[in-house]
Amino acid sequence: MKISNKQFAEALYELTIGLNASDLDIVLKNFVGLLAKKHKIKQTNNIIAEFETILKKKQGIVELEVTSARDLDSEIIKKIKESFGKEVFVQEKIDKNLIGGIRVKIEDKILDASVKTQLTNLKKSLTI
Amino acid sequence: MSTNQVIEELKKHISAFQKTVEVEEVGTVIEVGDGIARMSGLTSCQSQEMLEFPGGIMGVALNLEEETVGAMILGEYEKIKEGDTVKRTGRILSVPVGEKVIGRVVNALGQAIDGKGDIVTKEFYPIEKTAPGVMSRQPVGVPVQTGIKAIDAMIPIGRGQRELIIGDRQTGKTAIAIDAIINQKGQNMKCIYVAIGQKESKVARIVAKLEENGAMEYTTVVVAGASDPAAMSFIAPYAGVTMAEYFADKGEDVLIVYDDLTKQAWAYREISLLLRRPPGREAYPGDVFYLHSRLLERACNLNKEHGGGSITALPIIETQASDVTAYIPTNVISITDGQIFLETDLFFKGIRPAVNVGISVSRVGGAAQTKPMKKVSGKIKLALAQYRELEAFAQFASDLDVETKKQLDRGARVVELMKQPQYSPMHVEDQVASIFAVDNGYFDDVVVTDILKTEEKFLDFVRGSHQSLLEKISKGEWDDSIIADLKGVCEEFKK
């Protein structure tokens, strides 16, 4: 059966949770051995990426991507952080096309409160 | 409306506008090419849901897998890059339906491509819909007059029937369908012609012909051209039948032609292979039967409680070297209620339409024939069958008895009578009159090659002097007095 990157990452997470440094070395060595045997060495980067998402999920870390038309001041960023959970990492992006407002991306969802989208919606409501 | 009023109206609209924070579910493109894309994310994506790629390009989710979603792209996939964000729309692929689409040439998404402006309709129907169930249907009972003698007399088609037109390339498959559409003028029928994977030049020629014959007034042409992506060819028949369903729901009768389903199956095979679905016989995916059965099952004859509308389907299949045992032809033959076989040999012998009456059948259409047609066509079917049997035999024998000779002569005349040029559909009463005349031996002394000319003269004569008789026949009346009258007319013509 084909094993997906996600399954590798999950296995790695479950094996390494709460291990001390010396045990970790052995587990990692064996894991790399397994990857080689299953011809998955090429997928290492993707597996690491999957591992990171699993880790963040389990530890309750939320990653946000906040896009705005202008630089946001720290006060607003702080407010956004507070509304999404305890440990929040924010990546900021500037996109002049938004005109105003913000757009927050969290995992597979986008919360859109940009002026541009509002205007598009207004246009739609006027044309029909 | 004055300018001020417009401004006031706009102001009202704008002030009433509620701003909302939109929640969008998105995914990321991980692979794209050959008209399909594979995406991660989109966790709650539905099957057949529309997806929006950057730049307003739309896609349809087909494969929902553990980690990824496979979608076909409806548009220019070259512009989509790896890493692009894909949005869910929450809508199933829909096409505009309504009176406005009649007389137009549209693409598989229902957008106008005839340069006559956008099609604005109130309603949109999803292209995939379950066919009407048993309780909403009724048996076929009203004929579709194709105007083609060979078909109306011997392979009759009823409203709500699915009659396959099958044959090699260049045997006149499209010609039959187009003639049938042209003949629907004034018969209370809407027509939809779906061109799948065909040359744009051929479609342009067909549209011009339909316009010339005034058939575009009640016809919609749905085009997925040869240069359009495979996804368009795949969805075009569904788009067409969806437009037809709107009229059927309103109790109207619709004739839909799929030209041709072989190319749709090819397009579906292409998409399926690119999406890495396992190939089966002839590399078609396992559900290629369902592809056609769910489409043709939507042809129906609804009962009175459901409006009494109907959708008659004329699917076309192109065979390779008359091989009807290939996968797609056998599938579609088994789904439809009969088939019209066209043959290259007959075509080059000059028998056009090149219908092989011997192996063509209509499983339900007989019930839909009008009474006069049923009465006169029964005998010529027999005459033709006997003729075919004797024809091969007669090649070897020089001395034939009188009876055999008579049957051969009659058969040759019937075959000649069934010839008909393109774009010249005939009224059912004219067909009945000329078949009656041949059947009762009134044309036996005419040279075989002159049959069609004599038929024309005969019909002109009948129309000129006995119009009322034809009217009676067209109303479906048939009794001894009409038979006697017809005989009288024939004798009068012979003088």
C-alpha cells in the first residue's frame, strides 16, 4: 500500500513525542532508514512540512497570514492575535489591490474583510 | 427613467448594502496541466462543485481524494500556476435556461458565441440532474415527424423516444438530424442541436442552413468545438439537455440532437486518464456506460400530472469501418429505444438517406405512428424484406417466374421511392399518398429511375385537385372511404 507523506509525518510525531535526546537520535536514524527503504527520501521536505503542521496543530499554535493594503500598527496585530487563540504567529503581507481593510488566511479558510471584495459584492448586487 | 431617478435608486441600493465578512474556503494548486489541476486543501469540497481559479477561470471538482482534489478546468488552463489559490464557490455547475436561449448559438457553459449579445436569463439549472422517475412518465404516443420517408414510414420515432443514429463517417448522420430539426417548423417543438468536438466550419455551415430554412426560430445550438478543452466536450450534452428540461418542465416538447456521443466519450476518457482513474476496455473508464445512460435517461415523455412535456433524443454515434461491436456503440445501442443504421455501401449506391432498413429498428415508435401511416407502411416493410431476400437470389437466375419478377419490380420501386434529397422534408400526408400509390401498384409501369419525378408530379396533382383528402389524412383519419378516394385519385392521375 502506498503510504502518504502525512502518514509518515504522523508516525514520526507519535514516535518522537516526549523522547529524550539520545532516544530521538535512534528514532530519527531508523526513520530515515525507513524512508530510504520506501524510496521516500525525495519527499523529505514535504514530510517535514507535514510534520510542522501536525506539530503546530497538536500544540495549539495558530498560523495566520494577514494581508492588508497598508502597514498595520502593532496594536491592531495584537487584537487580531488575541481573537484567534493563545499562540498565534502572524505573517504580514501588503497588497495594494485590497484598497483597505484586511484579509486573514487561516489554514484552508480566508476571512475576507477587504474593501475590494465589498466593492465587488456591491457591484454584483447592483448588476442583477 | 430620468437621471435623477437612477441616481436616487442607486443611492437607495448602496445604502441598503450590508457589508459582511466573507469566509472563503481555499486550496492550493499542486499540479496543473492538460486541462486538469490537482489541489491540496479544499477540505469540504463537494463532488461536481465549481472552483474558482485566479483570473476568474472556473473548474469542476471531479476527484475527491484523501489529500487532494482533482478538477477539470473550463477555460485557459495555461494561465494557472502551481501554488495558485483556488476558491470554493459552493455551487454546482449551472447553465442559463429560458426562452432567451432559443435562436442562439452558445458554448457548453451557456454563454453566447454568436455575437448577438449576452444571454440574460432569470433562471439557472444545474447540469447534472436525476432523470424523471417511473411515476412521472407515460408511454410514447405522439409521433415526431422527421419528414424523411424512410424513417417516418419504417422506423417511426415518438415524442420522448431515444433513437440512435449510427454509421461510419460521411454517411449522412448529421443530415438526418438536421432534416428532422428543419421539419419541426410549425409542429410545436423546440429543438436543441449539441455539436460535440466538431469542426467550427461544419457548425457554421449547419447554423447557416438552419437559418436559411427558418429553423433557428425554435432552435438552440450548443457548441463545444474541436479546439475547445475536453472538459467542454464532456459537459456540452448535459448543458443541452438541461436547457431542454426547462421547456419539458413547462409542458413543451423538445427534440435534442447529440452530434456525436463518440467524441464526448473520447473527451471523458481523456479527462479520466489525466485524473489517473483506472482505464478499462478500450482505455475508457469504468463509468463510461453511466456517462451515456444518465444523459439519455433524461429524455422522457412526462405524464399529464407532470406537465406532459417531452424530450426526444437523437444521439449520434460514429463507427469505425462499420464496427458496431466496439465498446461505445454497443453501450449506446443498449441504452436507446432503437437505432437507424447508415451504411457507406448504400450511400455510394445512391440510396440517400443511406438507411439500412433491414437492421434499423424503433422499439417504441410504432405506437406513435398515425393511423394512415401505420396502415400503408406495414405493407411496404414486407415488400422491402421480400425484395432483399430475392435480390441476392435473382442475380444468378435468368428465368424468373412472374410472381418473383413482380416482387422484384415492386421492391426496386419502393427502394427508389425511399430516396430523398437533403433539406427537403416531406409532410406526413404526402408521404402516405405516395407510399399508397407505389404500394398499390400504380407506379409499376413507371421506369425505376423516374419514380421520384413521377412522385413529385403525382403529389402536385393531388395537392391541386384533392387538398381536402390530404387534410383528412394529416388529421389521422383512415377508413374505407378514404382508401377508395385515394384509389380514385391514383387512377385519375394515371389517365
